[in-house]
Amino acid sequence: MIDIQNLSKKYISGKDHLVAVKNVNLQVNKGEIFGIIGLSGAGKSTLIRCINRLEEPTEGRIFIENVDITRLDKESLRLMRKEIGMIFQHFNLLNQKNVYDNIAFPLQLEGWAKSEIDKRVNELLEYVELTDKKLAFPSQLSGGQKQRVAIARAIANNPKLLLSDEGTSALDPRTTKSILSLLNRIRTELGITIVMITHQMEVVKEVCDRVAIMENGEVVEINTVQNLFRDPKTKTAATFINTIATDVEEEIISPNGLKGTLIRLSYLGESAKRPIISKVIRNFNVDVNILSGNINKLHETNVGHLILELIGNEDEIKKTISYLQDENVHVEVIQ
Amino acid sequence: MTEMAELIIPSLLETLYMVFFSTIFSILLGFPLGILLVISEKGSIWEKPLLNNILNSIINLLRSFPFLILMILLFPLSKLLIGKTIGTTATIVPLAIAAAPFVARVMESSLKEVDRGVIELSLSMGATTPQIITRVLLPEALPSIIHGVTLTIINLIGYSAMAGSIGGGGLGDLAIRFGLYRFQTDVMVASVIVIVILVQSVQFMGNTLAKVLNKK
Ligand SMILES: Nc1ncnc2c1ncn2[C@@H]1O[C@H](COP(=O)(O)OP(=O)(O)OP(=O)(O)O)[C@@H](O)[C@H]1O
Ligand SMILES: [Mg+2]
């Protein structure tokens, strides 16, 4: 669906120049919810804004369904943008227009007939559950309701791609969840591919299929969300995961007075259903001490983490670890 | 009392006539200028730095003239357009031209208040430049534009009074003719009161209209 090749964006002001996006390569599949996560200033907004050329890329190419959008002239770009919806952190609603007219806006731009617009807007109002707010003005809506209007507006003319630049960052956790589930519905029911930027791992965990991690303008890791939680490849990714994992872990990892081997197990949903730990205890000559555990619910499956202390001779411990690995559990020896 | 009314009413009508038409013409000149100023600015939707510089210079130049001098300088233009240089109709020309750069600045600042985000949103939806101007910038800035127009009308009431002193007619003319040259202070005071009432009512109507229309 999207193929970004060697994308760079430099901002030049006088002598200074700042590389906001550095040689990024990534692909987004059709029908996927693709997350881009990174700290403030990592270049996420710049990257996503290059996808519809609100920001002009300095180098590189971006193909959307095999059309190189970096080569489009102004008019073709304008038409292309109609197939890409976008939502923003601060909603960007038209303050002087009511909910109905905000949603009708893209359709009016395209010169739809009044009756067609009416039909479509009412349909969308129902879809985002705002029928009762039809005539309200943005100043009379809550943040969550505003973002629903913005989403309805963004999908009004059936785009194939939806870009979200921190679409939930201005919302409280509960409203965030409801917006995320709306986005998930849009993907599943309408088949719209979604690229979303966030700095919150909870958001990634909740709806994304795959995620790119950005740091200082570069994409340092691209992974499925499952694998990212089970086995992050980079330290940045691990740090992000830790923002939602329990804090208890840190205390246990540097314990005094533990004599055994510390291991961290990460496993996906199916492995969790098998009684692996009791098998270990029965089949190997080791004592097992459970130090901490948590489960992260991802939108398709669960990822569990367990920190165990294994007490026994070295040989038995080695056998235990290889048994666990055969059972499809990711094992990391901490100490 | 009726004597006074006989003096005041025709002058008031003259003032209203001058202010009304000079407002219309200054808007016709100033609004497009203001819009051009905003969209041609660097980083805006129709970037034209050279044009932007030229417009800015012209506006600043016109605004730096004291009104009376501008009016005298524009006598030839009034002559050309209206056929004479004195009288209420002739005065509309310099009034409109003097107010136009002010209106352009008012328009510029109103449009600049429109959140950059909604312009980006419109761009992301593939809106054309004319669509952004007519469907986003102007409607979103409407309450602020109304405030600006109110201010323009009030300025023009003041200007028209000044214009009265060099043959423009209206309440200003009346006040000067009777108050200054004939020492009939009561006529002068009455004209000033009428001008004050006029200014207050315009301000009130403008504020009310802007408030009713503003949905923000
Ligand atoms: N128009 C601009 N001119 C100059 N520098 C810019 C511009 N826009 C962004 N930058 C710089 O580019 C870098 C990346 O900015 P960007 O907005 O993409 O970060 P971000 O990851 O979206 O951060 P946040 O989470 O705070 O939104 C920052 O250092 C920023 O200062
Ligand atoms: Mg950002």
C-alpha cells in the first residue's frame, strides 16, 4: 500500500540545518494499522506529513499504491489527497460550522449534490454515534466527540488511507480507548489502511498490527506488535514497553540474596494456555520461584511476561531453558 | 428645536450617505488587498513574496499620509471620477481610498487569526486555493471581520467630519460652519452629540452582530 524509500527531510534555516527525518525505509500493508512511535521531536509528524506532502520530502520516494507521490504535480497531488484522510491532535474542526457542515465539508469541496451529501453525512453521523449532535457547534463538544467528527469528516469521501497525527494524544484514557476502537472498526469494516503516530505505547498495544520506532529522525526498529512486546530488538523499544509494564520488575532485577538463575519468559497467548511451569517442576530437578508476572493485552493476542528464579545445578537449568525454548517461549537470562 | 432639526437632519443624511458609500468602496478595495496580503505571504497557500512586498509597501505608504493631505492630493482623482472636488459625492473618493489600506490591514489581521490547523486540514482534503479562501478563511474569520468593518465605519465617520472642513458637507461641516465661523455653539454641540450617538450605535450594532454570528 505504502512504500517509503530512503526518505529524508531537512529543515534549512540560514546556516542551521536540521535533519528531521533520516533515510527512512518502510512499507505499510493494505488493511493494516501501522503505528509510528517515538519521543517528542523524533520526527514522527514530519514523516507522516510527508506521506500526503503537507511537508515536502528533501530526498527519497513515497509510493502509494504504486504511484510515486513525490513526483506528482500540484494538481495531481491535490486529487491524490482526496484519497487520503487525515486526523490531528487538536481536531482542526471548522469552528464556525456545525457538526453536519464539518462532515459535509470534503463532500462540498468535491461538488456533491445536496441530497447525496445529506444521505452520506447522516450515515456517517450514525457510524460515529453522533446523530444527536448534528447541529451542535465544535465549541459545544467534548474532545472525544470532536475527534469523532474529525474522523467522520476524514472518511467521508471513502479514502483508502487514513493518517492520524497523535489523534488520541489530547484525550483521556477512556476516550482514547473509544476512539481507538472506532479506528479499529474503520479498518475492519471499511478496509481503510491506517497509519498512526503516537508517543503512547498503550495506543500501539491496543490497535496496531505493526509498529515503527523512531529516534532522532531514524526508524530504528520495525516489528509486529506481538514480537515487539515479546522480544524488542532495540533498547528504545524496550524502554517504551517498560512505560506500561509493571514497575515491580526493576526492583527484582537487581536483588540481593537471590542465589539462583534469573530468567525472563515472554510468551504469546497460546503458550500461556499450557501448564509449562508445572511441567518444568515435574520433569527437571530445579526449584522454581516466581518473582513477577504480567500480561499485556494486545489487540489480537496476549503477551505474558514471567520472571523466574531457577535453583538447581547448572546442567538442569540449561536443560530447563532449552525445554522452554522448544515450547515456543522466549527466554532471556537476566542473571 | 425644529430649527435645529432642520439644520441637523440634512447634515446627518449627508454624513450617512458619505460613510455608507465610502465604507462600501473601501471594502471593495481593501478586502481583496487584505486577502492577497495573507495568501501571498511566505509559507501561505499562494506564496508570492515579491507581490507581498509590493502590496505591503503601498499600504504602508498610503497609511502614512495624514488624511487631510491625502484628500487634497486626491482632488484630481475626484474631479476625474465625479466631475468635481467638493460636495458629499466627491468626498467619497478620498474617503474610500484613505480607508482602503486600513481595511486591508483589518482583513489581514482577521484572516491571520484563523488557525493554521484548519488550513492544513483543507489542504489535506485537496481543497483548491479559492475554496480555502471562500469556504474556510472568510467564514472562520467572519466575526473578526465584522469587528474590523465596525472599526472602519467609525473611522470613516471621523474622517467624514474632517472632510467637512474642506468642503465635504455633513455633520462635521455643519459643526465647523456654525460653531467656528458663526459662534453658534449650540449647533456645534448638537452636531457633536449626533456624531457621538452615531459612533456608539455603530459600535453596538457591530458588536451585537459579531457576537450573534460567532459560534466559537
Ligand atoms: N517547520 C519546521 N522548521 C524547522 N524545524 C522543524 C519544523 N518542523 C519540525 N521541525 C523539527 O524537526 C524535528 C522533528 O519534529 P516533529 O514535529 O516531526 O517531531 P515529532 O516526533 O512529531 O514530535 P512530537 O511528538 O513533539 O509531535 C524537531 O526537532 C523539530 O524541531
Ligand atoms: Mg508531532
